[in-house]
Amino acid sequence: MKGLDKAEELKELYERVASQYDPDGFRLYFAAQEITGIKRLWEEYPYEDACGRFTAADGHELLRYLTAAYFKAVSWEIVPGTTYERAILRGVDTNTPEYSAFKKRLYETVLERMGFRERPPQLSGRARMDHATGKDNCKRGDAR
């Protein structure tokens, strides 16, 4: 079985610690803003902003819009009876090298800001688990 790539490992670590360090996803969103250079989401989606779409959105929802804008995964449709266009978010192609590089940098950046520089915190005792095999990865003789 092929091991996880670095970006997937970073994403898994983020998901494990996010409930404590980034419950609403805003740290992730702010890191993505820095990486993409898109500072004002309302300029990318004026109709959605005018409708209040972003007012109560959490960081994860904002990240969906930001990622779609950055990777040009947005279609537009005229809002009937107006001159406005509404955004239709399409799926971002996650198999491209550009997306993989973005994802890796995103999770590296957010984890660093959350205080996880090089190595994630080590789990102690029986909690150390090889997630690929589901087996305890403690060596014989290790203190448990």
C-alpha cells in the first residue's frame, strides 16, 4: 500500500489538532489568503458579498470560495431580473501539480502558525498507531 504524500500527512495532522487550535477554520483561511494573494474575497464575488453570504461564514466556507477563485473553478450565471452575476463554484481539480503544491504549502503554513514547526507532537504509549496498517508501531521493549 502506498504511503501518504507529505501534503496528506500535513492535512491529517491539521485535522487532528484543528478542533483545539482552529475550530472555525479561520487560521486555514488566512494562510490560504497569504498564499494566493487574494486579500479581498468580496472583490472576487461581489453578488455573494452583497447578499451577505460571507458575513456568517466560517473559515472553511470562505476557503471554498477562495480556492475556487484562485484555481478559476467558478462559473457565472445571470441573476434573473438583475444585472448581477451569481457564482457557481465548480470542483477544483485536485490532481494537478499546482493544487498539490498549494495544499502542501497551505498545511505547512497553518501548522507552523499553530506552533507545530517541524515535527508533530508525538503520541505516547499505545496511541502511537500506524494508520496505514492499523497496527501499534511501538517496538518491543518500548515503555508503554
